[in-house]
Amino acid sequence: MSETANLKLPFILPSQAQKHVTHNEALTMLDALVQPAVLDRNLASAPEDPADGDRYIAGPAATGAWAGHDGEIAAWQDGVWTFYPPGAGWRVHVAGEQAMLWFDGAEWRSEAECVKELHNLALLGVGATADETNPFSAKLNKALWAARTAGEGGDGDLRFTMNKETVADSVSILFQTGWSGRAELGATGDDKFRIKTSADGGAWNTAFLANPAAGTMFIGADSASATTTRLSVVQEGSGSVLGLEKYHATSPCSFTFVKARGSLDAPGQVQPGDRLGGFFVKGWKEAGVGGNTAALFVRATEAYDDGAQGSKFEFEATPAGTTSRTPILTIDGSGAVRPSADNARTLGNASYRWSEVWAANGTIQTSDRRDKIVAGQLGFAAAMVDSVDPVLFRWLNGGNVFVPAETDAGAGGEDDGDGVHQPGLEIAARPGLRLHAGFIAQDLKAAMDQAGVDFGAWGLNDRDDPQSRQWTRPDQLIAVLWAALKQTRAQVAELRLRRVA
């Protein structure tokens, strides 16, 4: 055996002449192969002016002085290129790439490609120095995580798992600017998922919260009083709570409600009487939130199919001193507007009147004998007509105008509940301008008292308060005029008979 098994260093043999030559050749090989570091591994030909001791890995399809030595270590020693075929397991540092390579017996490979497992590392830094506070540190501009596909032996999924020890601990992702916190998402201090924001890294605001126990979500607060609501938008202070914007030539800015019976997996057909969607209003009472005190919703009027999807609007409110909603108004699919109960609702009152009512036809009143109990005749009609004088008048409140506001309008002129409807303006009443013809309710009451009758031509806004505002019903005065006219006609007829006689 004339050389070593691994590096192929030549032995000095017994009785060998010029032993120093063999010794120097072995030292040269050691100099080239021990702690090897090459300048490049991709050159196809030798550099023109190498320095003594320069080493390379000859690139593929090498030419010139390197021809036939692809993948071998080429060392410039004593003015000539010496080539060293690598053995399996050899490792080389490539200075031009700052990379470590190893030879697998057939080709050079990056050591980074060959690291299959790393366990229990105390520190790991990628482009940065890790420390005890941040045992994993990375300083880079981009990062990519991709799912391992089924073709690569994976399942195509990519899931990050972040675990904390107790409910009171935190698991989150913190976003910073200049090392000062600006946003954070995760479960911080409990098991509720939050998105928080900060302008200075000190004071934090909850932008979104999801409560895992109830499956509810809140925007703008950690919680809200309506805990059964799936999504709550919370705001403290003036201004709009929720705004929607839409930019399109014809499509409206809208909410969409979808109602189905059954379940998500097996939705069922809507049936008559089903509430399809609605708005419900609550208020804070002495201790906590009250029930739904007012509502507007849409109700189905038939079973839904491709040719039948009838519906109607229903309005409900809660009378003062009660806690139960009462149906008030219905608008059906034909456009008919009606009260929700027969003969139980008024249109306006003595304090809140309609300025004008426009209609193509006159008012229709139920007058069927089967709906009435006749209680007498209007023998007092002529005397009552003689007692009451019609008058011309102007209304003290003849309309509304905008005047400079003296109240605290919110930012941008929002209505803070003080009547402000435009920035810096509020609504005020103005005196009437036009003359009207009519009756004075007090005159009519005096005539009724004189006649000893009380009927629906006159009344009080509050029956229990004699000082409340008084009203008249001109429609009932038609019957008074009719009776007076009949009495007058009867008198005229009697006079004619006397004249003839």
C-alpha cells in the first residue's frame, strides 16, 4: 500500500530515494484538502490569473485546463492545476456564496438542503442574532409558508398552532412601528379573540372581539349589553354607529335578509306568518337592557315558491307605562296602509297634526246598521247651529323653519336628540300665514252643554285632564247640519201649507 485510504496521501516507503519529494507532495495535498474553502463552484474554465493556493470546484462541462475534471477540487499550486476527486462526505466552504457544500458520492449539495431534523435548539437566528428574550429571531424582507401538497407526501393544508398554558395567559401576533405597538390580534388575557389597535403603543382600543362561549361578535368594544346578538357594533359618544357606502350607477346601498325554516344543511320553505327580517329597538332601563320596545319587520303572507312570495310590513311599539309591544300599522303587498287592529288607532292627535291630507277620493267611514246601536235623534241640531258661529282664523303654528341652533350639535352637525337636523340649524315653529274657515272647539262645547248633549263632535286630548287641548270632528257636524236642514225644511213646508190655507 503506497497511499492513505481516504485522502490518498503518498507514503514514504523504505529505501525510497528523495523521500523529501514524497513528503512535500503529501503536505501539498493536505494544504489543499484539510479545512477546504473554494472561491467558486460554477466556473466552466480556469481563471486567467490565479493566485498560489486558490481553489475551485470545477463547474459542469469544464473546458481547457479543467476539461474532464467536472466537480473535482482544482488547486493552483506551484504554477500548475492539481485536481482532487472528492470522496463521499467531503465538506467544502464556498466563499463566493457563503455556503457549505458536501459531496454525496455523486454531486455537491448544499448542507442546508440536507438538514432533515433540528431538535431542542436553544437559539436560532435568521439574518439576526437570537437571544434569551427572543430565542427565535429573523430579519428579512419576505417570508413564505406554503402547504406541502399531496403529491409531495402532504395533505395540502397549512395550519399554524399557537398554544398558551392558561386562560389568563396571552397568545397573539403583535404589529409594531419603530418597536412601538400599533395592532395586536389573538387571545390576550382570556380566551376571547381580539383585534386591538393603538396610536402610541400605550393606550389600546378593541376594534373587534369574538366571544367563544356565546359565539357572539362585537365591533368597537370588549362587550355589549345585548349578549344574545351575534354581531354588535358599539360606540360611545355622538356620531353614526354604522355607516354603509355604495358607489354604483343603479345598485342601491342595502341590507339583505334571508329567512328559511329548517337548518343550514337542510333549509325549509317559508310559511305564512313567518317573520322574514326586521329591525328591533332596545333601551337601557334602570338595571340593564330592556326588551325590544319597538320593531319593524316583514312577514310572509303565503308559503313561498317560485310563483308566490307575498309579504307585508308590520310596525310595533310599546305604549307608555307598559313593557309589551303592540302592533300599530301594517302595509300589505297591495300597498294598502291600515292599522293593525280595527277601530283602535288614531292618525295624529291634538298636539301632532297633519298639515294637509291629500286624496283622490273622500274619506270612507263604516256606517253599516249592523255595526251601530242607535241611541236617539238630533232634535237639538237647529239650536246648536244657531249657537255656534263659524270663524276665519290663522294657526299659531303654521309650519316649521330652520333657525340658528343654540344647542350642542355633534361633530359634522349630527342630531344629538335636540332637534338639530342641519349643521348649525334647528327647527322652529312659525305663525300661520293663510286664513282658514272653521269652528272653535270651546264654542261647540258650550252649545252642546246648552243642548244637554255630549257626542263625538267634540272632545279632550286627555279625557282625565279638563285643561288638555280640545278638538272637533267636522264629519260629525255634517249630521248636525243635516238634521238642522231637515228641521228647517219641515218648518218651511209647514209655512207653505199655512199660506195655501
